[in-house]
Amino acid sequence: MASFQDKKTTIFRLKWVEWIFVNLPFVCYLVLLGVIYISNAHASEKALRKIETLKQDVKDTKWHYMNLQQQLEYGSIQSQIETKVEHLGLVPNQKPPLVISQKEK
């Protein structure tokens, strides 16, 4: 009776091994699809991280630009210019500018 059971188990195992080898191309195809799927997921996550980094860089650069623009606008006020050139001995002109005109002939 043990020999009949061994033959049955052996036949069952041979059918499974045969089935696996028959369907090996399909199994390889499924494995390839799985690898591509995982690779695609990793690539998209990497792209999302890069986008977030670039968004932060744009935000920082925009802040830096606005800060420089504000400093430039504040620094170009006449009172600020006077204080900047005071150490050079330059003072604002108290007289109005002279208008030079050409006589018509």
C-alpha cells in the first residue's frame, strides 16, 4: 500500500513540475511585468520628490528676488541716497537747476 501511495505522490509531483515547465514563459512574463511595475513606481516617486525639491527652490528664489527688489526700492529713495553719499562730502543741491535754452534764429 505504501508503494501505491509513493507512486501517486510521485506522479502528482511530476505533473506539477511538468506544468511549471510548460508555463515557464508565462511565469517569466509575469515576473517581468512585476519588475517593470515596481521600477515604474520607484521612478514616479523619485520624480515627485524632485518636483517638490524644485518647488521649494522656486519658492526660495522668489523670496530672495522679492527681498532684493524691496531693498533696491528702499535704497533708491532720495533720503537713503543722501545718507549713503554723505561720507563722500556730497550734499544735495539747494538751488533749482538752470534751464539752458537755445535762442531761435
